[in-house]
Amino acid sequence: MPFGICRGPSVFSLLFLAKKDASLLSHDPGLLCQFVVDTTGARIGESVSFMGDVLIVKQGSRFLGVPLKHVKRNGSSLVVKGLSDYSKAYALGEQWLRDAGGKVGSHGEGRSE
């Protein structure tokens, strides 16, 4: 699925991924395909996946990993609070991209087939 056309996971993909990775079901799929902003309202990017307890956010051509404990829902967007080390967030995003094997666009955790 191309970025920017997020409609959330289909029932089929949830069932398929549930067999492959049951931990996906522990995350709220409503957190995906949402705009992510900082506390000032400045847009950071769009949420695209999970990696454990980390939300993956696409920012241009880069990815950030934001611990879910720093993410709060605010209406139709997600707000990142208390994240002070963006270099670590970029490192987590790069780790997710490596683990995903360059395959982005799925809602599952990083995979290495």
C-alpha cells in the first residue's frame, strides 16, 4: 500500500498477520495512518507501523521510532510528548527499516523473510 493512502488494515490482513505475529493484535490499529505532531502542533510525520512497544513514524524519506509511552491521541492526530532524543528516535526508525528488509507499507512488525 503506498504511503498517503492509508485506510487501515483489512480484516484479511489482520487475520493473516495474527497467525504470523500475534503481538500485532495487542496494538490499537487505530494508531496507524494518523498524522503525528509535537506538543506545539508541528507535524512530525505519519504513523505507519509498530516495532514492539515503539510506533514507527514516516517523516519524508526517513523513519522515526517513538516509544508508545510518549504518544497520546488528540482528536484525529497523535501527539508526541516528552521525546527529547530525536537521534535515538531516528536510530530506532532505521533499525525498523533494516528489520523490515526494505519492505514498507505493511502494518506488521519488521520482518526478515
